[in-house]
Amino acid sequence: MSWRLLNNQGSDVFHNLAVDEALAKTYQQSENTLNTLRFWESDKAVVIGRFQCVHKEVNLEFCKENSISIARRFTGGGAVFHDLGNLNYAIRLHQYHDYVPRGLKELYETFIGAISDSLNSINIPASFDPVGSCIRIGKKKIAGTAGWIKQGISFIHGTLLIDADLEMLQESLNPPEGQPVFLRDKTRIRCMKSKRDTVTNIAHEVEDCPTRDEICSAIIETLAELAGASIDEGRLTQEEVDTSQTLYQSHYKQASWNMGILAHE
């Protein structure tokens, strides 16, 4: 069975995160589930993990002054910076395929490892780091990943630094002391902290940096070979559109989801 390729759904980070969650949660345990590879980009944003507290991850004033959106994804993991120099990817898989692992560690090794292999195929000296579940060039991180496994679906997504604004990345992810304290909600005080790392852009490490389209094509080719299937242009189903719109309205449009709740409220 062929995979579906989704590409260029606009640059609004909140809508894009809603689509990612809709892909994971629509058609669970259904034979209608299409294995899907999605690429997307967003305007300037910081995206925190589901179990994080924004005041511990983000320089709130810097983001406000520089029109950097702050969003929360539905998966765990650490905070990341997005801009149009990033390539974001998502892979939604049904577990009835033999090549789809049912554990996150194995899922990362298989599919993020494959993305690393695809970069090597176009002369980007990348390597998969199984400890950090990320992709590196040398000791520097170029891609982080988060995942979700439930009800027959394996889902991973992440961001690949091609030519992002690293100064803005560093400032936006450098929270100062004394910021207002936000709880994830009124019952969840615990905050999962990001593991700080040294990052770089592919464009800073490779003399002749491949284009976004060349990187996408390499990923498509490698994943198609892994799956033994073609990966063909497609579109969201109406059910996925409806689910994403519901999630956008109920979660991603709401400060209570993205920021949390001020501790003194």
C-alpha cells in the first residue's frame, strides 16, 4: 500500500500542530488509516512539549518583543524554536505493517535513523544519536524528535534545522529568572525540563547545502525504500480536516493550552 505525502499547509504554527495531532488521532485502529509523511514550516515560534511549563523554557518578554508565537504540542519532549529556516516533518504509521515498531525507542531508531541515512545520501554528514533520539552533525544537534503511540498508531514528528536564526533560537529559549509562573493546569504543577544541547544548522556545517526540496526528496526516497511502497502526493481527508479544526479551536487557539495558567490565579 502506498503512503500519502502532505506538503505545504501554510505557516501558522497553531494550525500546523493541530493538523499533526489530527493525523495521529483520526482513524485509530481503522483500516482506512493511511501511512503518511508530512512536511511543513512555520513562522517564528517556540514550541514546548506537552509536559513542560512555559516560564521554565521560554524568554517570554523576548518572544513578545520579537513577535515569536508560543505553542504547546500534544507530544512530550523539550522546547524547540521554529522559523522558515526549519523543515518540520511528521510520520503517521499504522502498526499492522511489519516494519512499524511498537515502542518509541525502536520507532526512533528505525525512522529517525532513516532520515539520518537520507541526509547522508545527499552528502550531509548526519548521524542518528540513539541516546538523545535526535540527529547530529558531529556533536551538534540538527534535529529533535517527539513521538506518540496509541491504539494501533505510531506517530513521530520533529524539526530539522537547515538555516534557522540561531541567535533568535538561543535568546527565545533562554528563560530569565523572575518570570511569571505558569502551571500546565490547576492540577499539574510538575514541569518536565528540556535537556540543553548545542545546535547547528545544516547550512553552517555543509559547504554546498542542499535545498529544502532536495532534502525532502531524499527523505521520501529513503522512507519509500524502507517501506517498500511509493509515497504519493495526497491531501487531508474531510475527517482529518474536521478533527484539526476542532483541536485548533479547543486547544491550539487557547492560551490556557499553549501557556498554561498563571500560578496566582
